Amino acid sequence: MSRLIQLVAPTFLALLLGIQLVPAHPDTENLQKQVNHLSAEINRLHQEQAMPSLVLQQHRDSICYIYSVYSFQVPGSAQSEHRTRVSGTGFVIGSGLIATNRHVVQPWYEDPDDEARISSGEKPRVERIIAFFPTMAKYVPLFDVQVSPDQDLAVARFFPTAAMKGIHPIALAANKPTPGDPVVVVGYPLGVSAMLAKSPRNVFSRLASKKDAIEIATDLAQHDLIRPSSTCGHVSDLVGEKVIYDAPTAQGGSGGPVFNSNGEVIAVNAAYIDGFSGGTIGITTEALKPLLKKAESQ
């Protein structure tokens, strides 16, 4: 019996330790490759699932809700007519600099009705642009707006204060995305309506009947309820400076950052194809970098 144990024990111990007593068979090597590939896929899926949470934890405070008011000056009239209010999203990309869409800070951009007014001689004028940050109880005025001449992109300035020390610039990706890459889109789709809907019952009951968006946003800010929403998806195509992805958005999400799996911004959320959930469009940060460089040089 002891002789049998002496013969069997080394083999049993080798099996326990994972030591192969015979050369690996080709099928075993293929199986190991499949296991390694499956493990990599599982890790990738875990990373994608964790992306929205990680992005919000790291960058939420640097993503702001933008509210702008503009009007048209009629030739020969001292009064402004056709006053319009627009909301959108922006994010910090440098010291005192916010990136967003041109149509958020110049709402008449590529708007057929407004372009007709301009053609008839009326002049558009921005009356007010302000930004609400998640950690700020008061809004921040935006000024010195610079826009891209050929892309739906803009950069605006704000005065950094001591209360904003926790708000940091978000890094822009060095490379363009590729089809299949996971993305997270963060912003304020539907503006104060969505934030109000997410608020506690007592806040909702008090503000639901109010019509002034600035009044509502100010109240939400004082209760730490300026909070962006996030959606996730994948890049489906890249056409010139446009990135197409299936992360859903809505009006108000314009100007929001589109993140890759490294937490870097690959695009500025710009538009969506109505009725098609897979047709959200962003402008690559490659197109944004010249505008940022120009703003920083000034």
C-alpha cells in the first residue's frame, strides 16, 4: 500500500500544482487562448459597466447647465423683439474656459427661422449667458464667447473663484475614437424639467408651477440639485469631424462631453436624429482644440 502511495503521490501533487507531466497538446493551447480571450472580454464588459459611475465621480462637478437669453433688434426700433431662451450643457476645458456648442451660445446658428430674420435685416443679440455648476449655490456668468467658423463649437469664459477650487478642467483625448468604442454622454437633457422631475417631492411641489427657468435652477442649485444625467453606448461611425453613437440624448444635452473608456473627452455632443435612437452626433475634440488654443493664447 505504501509503495502504491509513493507511486501515486507525485502525480497527484503535480495535478494539484497545475504541473503538466506531458507536453501540452495543441488543443490545450487553443483552449487556453480561448480562455484568455474570454477573460479579456469579461474584463472589458466590467470596465464598460463601471464607466458611467467612474465618469460621474471624477468629472460631474465640471459639467455645467447653461442658460442663455437672446433677442432680435428690429431696424429702426429701439426695442428688442422675439426674445428667446435656450438651455444646454458645457464643461470646463481650461482655467476659466468652458466648451459647448455654438448653437447654445449663439442660438440663431443654423436655425432657419432666425436666419430668415437676419436676412431681413434684424440683428441677433445675446442678453445673458449663465452657467450652473453642481457644487455651486449661485450661477456663474459667461462672457467673451468665441465660436468656430465652420463647426458647431464654442468656448466661453468665466471668472474662477475660491468656491470653485474643486472644479477642474477635463482632459481631451489625444486620438479620435474608432467604431465599436464605448462612450458615456453627460449633460442636462430637457434642462430644468428633467432636474425638477428628479428632485424630492417637497422641492418638486414648490417649483412645479413656476415658469422662470432661472428661478427654478437657482432654487435647485441652493439645494444641491443641479445634477447632470449620463447615458452610455458605442461609437457606430466616424465621418470627418462627426462622431455618431447610440447613447441617447435630448434637447438640452447639446454641448455635453462625450467620454471614452479612459475618462477623456472624445467629442462635444451636438445633435440627434429625431426618431432614431442610434443617431446621436458629436463633434470631435480635434476640431475643438484650435479654438481652445486660441482662447488660451488670449
